[in-house]
Amino acid sequence: MTTVDGFGPVLNARIPGSKSLTNRAVLIAAGAPGTSRVRAPLVSDDTIAFRNALTECGTRVEGSPLDEFWEVTGTGRGPVGPARLWCADAGTAARFLPPYVATGRGTFLVNGSPQLCSRPQRPLLEALRRLGADVETSAGKGLPLRVRADGLAGGEITVDSSLSSQYLSGLLMAAPLMEQGLVVRAEALVSSPYVDMTVTLMRHFGARVDERPDGGLRVEPGGYTATDVVIEPDASTASYVFAAAAVTGRTVTVPGLAAESPQGDLRFVEVLEKAGAKVAATATATSVTGTGRLRGGFAVHMGDISDTFMTLAAITPLADAPITIHGIGHARLKESDRIAAVTQNLRACGIETHQGDDWITVHPGEPRPARIACHRDHRIAMAFSVLGLARPGTITLDDPQCVAKTFPDFHAEMRRLFPAYEHPHAVGETTEEER
């Protein structure tokens, strides 16, 4: 532990690997002939579900004893069915696997939890059908679905990306396995940094992806080349420890999360800087220091980094003026209706909050004790845990273990970094310390 003049100890946070990078890397490696190593992967409910689904597709994925890396042995072509693929709660699996299996041969049944089955898939399925894929859904909207695969020729297509950028990313990652490659254009794209991340990782594995003058992307056929990749810490997950630094006046550093990260959610630190925190980003790490005051009185567009809007909203009651967050309408279609869930929980804490189709305004106020409804959404749980750190004794989560979706050790790490952190366990639940 080091110190920064005037700001006390610097805490190095242990943030697990990026879910977005892990699942993309494993999928791309599955399409590359030979063995690739995915180093420092995230090991969580979502990534294990994705890994298991690829294993059912015939890909060999073997972990080292402590999961320091996963070895992925791909075939250089689409998978061969039949196979049943269980996606659990993983949205990336639901959006990335159908295009991938459509490039293969055989019948694939793709299913998930009731929560995942309620999430929209229509733009992706329409795009796949226009490319010639035989896709059948029981409800006509999303999972469960059946793909009768006979390869994809590819071609040229426009995909509605107003609900999720994952539709576009799924098509792009499958494109090198199509006979003619793919030219794809996004319509009303949200969360564009995730598409940039996809393209960067595809190129790392040898795919030829070119930007066209009309804004579309051309992916050449020819597949991928097996290679190794290091997964950096998850920037979305880092938002919670960075926000905790901002509201406690401490300094938190995330080693390995560099200024040039391909993860768009690292831009959350710019929002914290606007709110009064001090930020330092280098080629090897990013740090946030709280200054003892959280500023409000501004509006911010967080459409491209919407997974972090809840973190800001949850700490805004501690600011000196209201904050409005807009551009986040697609967050209503995530693990929960996140705008509604945040509004509900802040109001339960006695905080004045207003919402619209794609915005939320949160006013300052002293939170009163409340039981937070997590809606099985890991990001709701982690965001409100930061408010609970700043105001001990006010926050109880109804589902504290839903954090296992992306950060199984979240509560333990918060307690390690901030000894005052109280595990916000559910009513009737006992913590490890109490056992």
C-alpha cells in the first residue's frame, strides 16, 4: 500500500477480468484452428455458462488448476450439432451463440433462465433469417430458439442496434466463418464502444475487418488464427470501487486497467471527475481519489456506458445538487428495467427521483434505511452497496449473492478495501463472520 500526498493510503483493488472480453475471446478462439490461451479470464456465473455452452458445441475448453488461463481448442469452422445450449442468465451467450452456431451444421437448441428468455432477440433473429439461417422460436421473440444450421453464405445486411450492440457484435464475430464474409451496417447503434472492443479482439485473432466510408464494416471470410490474449480487469465492475473512493475520500487503484483500454466503461472515471473526484490513468493502471465533496448540478449522457449509470445514480444522493443521466433507454431491457429499478430503490431510501423513457434525475438527500430490491440484477446490488458503504446501516439487499453473475467475491473485496463496509445481507441471512 502506498500513499498520495494529502489523500492517505492508495488501495489496490482486485477486480476480476472483463466479462465482455472473456466471452468474446473464448468464442473467437472456438472459431480458430488450434489452441489459444485466454489468460486471466473472468470466472463467474455468466462466463461459466458461456464456456459450458461452447463445450456442448464441441469446443474443448480446459482451465489451469487455479483458472489463471483457459486453453481453447478450436476447429476453424462452425460447430456441428446436435447440441443443447444453456445460457443461464448470460445475455452475451444469448446474442453471440445463435450467429456462431448458424455457421455450423446440425440442430442447436438455445435456452436460458426465465429472466433471459424475457430479453429481446428480434433484431438479431431477423438479421439471421435475412442471411438464410433457419431459426425458430416458440414465442416468436427470443429464447428458447432452435437453429437448424447448414452454414451461412454471408452477404450484406443492416441490423437494428437500438436495443443492444450485442446483436451486431454477435454477427461480426461469426462473419469470418461465413463463406463470403459479411458487410454489416448498424441502425441506431447504442453502446458503440462494445462494438469497437469486438473489432479489436477479432483483429487480434487475425480477422480482416475494414471500416467502409458509409460507416459499415466489411469482414472478409477466412476465419481466425489461434493466439493468446490477456483479459484485463472489468471496467464496469471497477466502477463500484472507483465510486467508493469518490464518496469515502480515499484513493483506489485498479492495476492492469490502462488508459488505452478497449473497454468503453472506463470513461466512467471521467464522470466521477466531473463530480469532483481526482483521476489518474496511465499505461498500467487507473486511480480515483475522493476529495471529500461530491459535486452535482450537471447532466450527463451515458448511453455508451450505460452499465455504469446505476453506480452514479446510487451515489448522487450524496452530491450537493441534482444529477440527470440521459441516453439510457436501452437499459430498461437489461437484466431488469434498470431505470425503474433504480428509481424504485432510491425512492425507498427517501430520495427524490424522477424518470423518463431514457433518463433519470436524482436529487441530493439523506438516505433512510431501506431494503433494496435487486431484481436478480448484479449491477443493482453492487451500485447500492456503494451507497451503503457511505451511509452504514442504511442498505440491505434482498439478494446479495446475485453479484456472482460477474463478481462472486464482491462483498469480500469491498470489506478488504473498506473495513467499514457492512455486508448488506438479506433479512434472515448470516454472513461468514457471523458463522
